[in-house]
Amino acid sequence: MVKTQRPISPDDDHRVVKFRPRTSARPPGRVLQDVPQQAADFSRYDRKEEEPDDFRHRMLANLAALAFTVALTAIGIWLALSIAELRKTQDCVLTGRRDCAQISSIPRG
């Protein structure tokens, strides 16, 4: 029979540390600088009534963003298909087969 040994510790070795929540929003010893009131004011981004809306420029920017998104999506799909094809070819080669490469037939006329 194996006897388990536990370390002998005196009763005064254990103590409970009381958790005291912070009373201030900032860490102690750190001084916050005054935040300017303009940081929360968005009125500087408002469009003035006198300024005309540049609809053409906005539509061209939207069209450029759409073209970029479509191109990025097409490249992602092409990349995923290429990786899948390479993986299939690699799996074929690793199984020991010899007819793994696709040969495109060129019609002779």
C-alpha cells in the first residue's frame, strides 16, 4: 500500500487577499491630459448647403471600388481552384500513379 504524502503547512501560511476595485477610471500615477471638445464634434464633416454635390465623382469612386472588389473576388476564386487542382495532382502522384498530369489535346487541322 502506497501512502500519499502531503506537505505540512502551518495554518498561518494561508491568507485571503481582499479584492479592492478601482475607484477612478484611470490607472494610479498617470495624469490624463484634457481631451479637446472638438474630438467628439462631427459638425466639421457636415456638407455645407452652398456646396454642390459632386455626384459624378462619387459614382466614379463607387464604380472603381466595385471593380476592385470584383477583381479581388475573381483572383481569390482562381487561386482557390488552382490550389485545389494542384492538391489533386499531388495526391495522385503520392499514391504512385503515373497518369496524373493533364494533357490538353491540340486539334490538328
